[in-house]
Amino acid sequence: MEKLKFDKHIYDTIRKNIKKYRRQKQMTSAELAELVGLSHDFIRQIESEKTAYNFSVETFYKISVALGVSLDKLIEK
């Protein structure tokens, strides 16, 4: 059986993509937070490369809907 290879930096990829797509929509992190029902500080933590904060699949999904981007786009390298 072939050993699976997992991306150890998947959260970093998602963080960068959330920030990228948010900026493309000219949306502030506070506006994104309001759309998904989370605190502004929490969104800033998600986008921060300094904070190793993991977020739920529900949060990931809500952000993708708010940004109008599919989940696969948010995990794309």
C-alpha cells in the first residue's frame, strides 16, 4: 500500500488564500467577520501567519461562501 503524503502547511495555504480573496473583493477583515458572524479579532487570527490557530470546517465553509469562492480555491497552492 502506498503511503499518503499530507500537506503539513495546509492551514498556512488557507490563511493566505482567505486574505488574498478578501483583498480582491476589497473587503476588510471586519466586514468579513460581520458576514460570517465571527469577531474581527478571530478573522485577524485566522489570517495571521504568526498565530497557529486552527479553525473549524464550518468556519472555513462560511468564509468561502462570504468570499464567493469555492472551498477548493481556498486550499489551492
